[in-house]
Amino acid sequence: MNQDRATRPQLLLAFIGVWFLIAGLFALLAWPELPKSKFGWFLLFVVGPPVYIAADWFFEWLLSQKHGNRISSKSFSWIRVAIAFAVAVVFVGLSLFIFSAAFEQ
């Protein structure tokens, strides 16, 4: 038996640990306005980590050099800045809407 490889329970425990680490960071960022409903806690601990990871991946994909070069071949482009800003505004708006729903009394 190879002892160098992690077993499934170890991987599951590491995954759960990282999941709760991300959710705990969300709770610290929201402090002292923690969720006041079960729905808010659900959003914080169940929905929050995968949405955070998906958003990180999406913005990395969106702002990649490949996509930037399709918009403009210049090293700096106001068009790319405007597109990134517009997408960020929509993302922040949706986040604030969900955040306000999660932290209602």
C-alpha cells in the first residue's frame, strides 16, 4: 500500500476544511453584520464558497491576455478598462442584492 498518496477521507477532510475557511473569511468580512436568518447562513456557508471560486475563475478568464488581445492589441486600452468596469459593476450590483437578501431581519 502506498502511503504517499492521500486517502479519500483525507481529501474530503481537506476539502471541507478549505470550504469552511472560505466561509469563515466571508463571515469575518461581514462582521459585525452576520446573517440573521437560516437563509442567510445557507447563503454564507453553502452558496458562498462555490460562487466565490466561480467568480474568481470567471474574472481570470474574462481578463486574460487572450480576451484582451481580441478587444484591442494595444498594451493598454480604455475599451478593455470600460468592459472590465461594466462587468465588475454588474457583478457588484448582483452581489449587493444577494447580500441584502441574506442579511435582512
